[in-house]
Amino acid sequence: MSKVEQLFVMQYVTGEWVRRDDSTGPMSTGGYPSPVKELSKATVWEDKAKALKYRHTCRSDGPWTLHALELQTTPEIITPAEEAEASGDKEFLEFQRLAKKFGVAGTGECPFQKSWVGKCKRTPEVGEIYCDAHKDERCWSCKGQATSDCGHTSQFVCGMPQCDRHPHHS
């Protein structure tokens, strides 16, 4: 549901906008107007009657035109990923990337593949992708998150932790 809001600003005949000086201190003009070039620095009134009263009070400063600004606001739905992107939360973005990659979003199961056993059935902590037993497993080559252990067999199963990019035995 969108909402339209009206705000009011005034403009000098020279094209500059009216700014009311409401500051205090030795350099204050005590509420008198001054011209500014940028609309963003102009005084904005929420009430048309108050804007007109100020215009009437300070009319010796010259003729001003009253302008209505119409703002249409629509509430936006912000996803956690958008908020993380805007705030620079790299951990959450990496979590989202891995969850999407391994398809674990909402499954509640650790995606680590154990040699000759299959997918780990443990439940990770909230906000984690891998369970406690596998979240600290690092790839033998790149030291990144290990996604499985090496299933190569000779006399024994190798079992070295590996990521998808660096299989231990090919």
C-alpha cells in the first residue's frame, strides 16, 4: 500500500530556494531566510499553513513562490541477503552462497559427504551450514571448507578432507 505525502518549499524569483536559519549562536540570523542553490538544503514545511505564515512574516525579503513536493512512499520488503549486502556482512553472504550451492537451506542437515557412508545426518547449529564435527574441516590443498573426505582405498580408506575443487586422489 503506497502513501502520498505533501511537503512544501519556497523559491526566490532568482531560482534559489528559501532556507530558514533556525540555528543558535553568534552567527545565527534568528530565523531569517537565506537563499540556497540546492533544494536539499532548503527548509521543508510539512504544513502548508505554517509555510504561508513564515512567507507572510518575512515577505520584505522578496516574493517567494510556494512549491509542493509530493512524495509517494511504498514499503519495500528487504530480504536478509539484501541487508547483508548493504551492510557488508560477508559471513551471512557466504552462508547463503553455500546453502544455495549444497541445497541445505531449510533441510537442517550437514552437507558433508563421508567416504563410503554418504551424507552426514547431523544437524548444524542455527546459522551454520556444517555440523560441529565438520565445520572446522579444512581442505588438504587450499585450506578452504572441506565438503567431503577422500574415499580412495588401498589397504585403508584415505579419509583426507577435501573440497570440490581439490580431490585428494583422482
